[in-house]
Amino acid sequence: MADEKPIRVLIAKPGLDGHDRGAKVVAQGLRDAGFEVIYTGIRQTPQMIVHAALQEDVQVVGLSCLSGAHKTLFPKVVELLRQNGREDVLVIGGGSISQEDALLLKERGVEAVFPSGTLINHIADFIRAKVHR
């Protein structure tokens, strides 16, 4: 286990949402939990996010949205990853997302949605369980 490489996670803020405190907290928390984390910053297009995910060869893409555009942007990221042959990338989301919208996102390929206030260790445990099946 000691020689195992850390899980690579890309955290991104798609769309015009400029509120990134939560994404930064998750990024730092996952770093503290032993993950290798790349944070792309705010106002990213799905294309920019997927390009970064491909370049960085990540295992997980974490998307954060508070603007309400998650129903369009998150599935677009999933679609673009699949078009680029990266069905193996785990896509998760978080932010101000209702339970109803979370179900819709899961139907469209987002593996899990963590609402605002979710403990970092819950996110880390979920990622570890999914990436190390």
C-alpha cells in the first residue's frame, strides 16, 4: 500500500459561477487526505475541464456548482469524457443541488452528488471505494 500512487482528482467550477470557497475547501481537504488534487479555478467550460482531465490523466473529476447550471454542465462533462474514451473517469458533483436534480444527474452519468456541507471524509471514502474496486 505504501508504494501506491495517490488518486488524481481534478476539481473544477463549470459555468459562470464565481463562488469557489466550497471547491477550494474540498480540494484542500482531499489533499490533506492523501489525494493528488488539481484545481482548475472558476468559469471553466466543459471542454476546458475535459481537456485538463485528459492532460492531467486524472481518475476523478469533481464538479462544483452553485449557479443552478449543473443540469446542463455536469452531463456535458460526462459526455465529453466518454467521447474521448475516458469512461473510466469517475465524475462526482457538489454544491447547491436538490435531491431531485441529484437523481437526474446520476441518470446522466454523474456517479454521486455531495450537497453543500458534506464532510470531506465522506467524499474521500466514496472516491477510494470507487477508484479501488
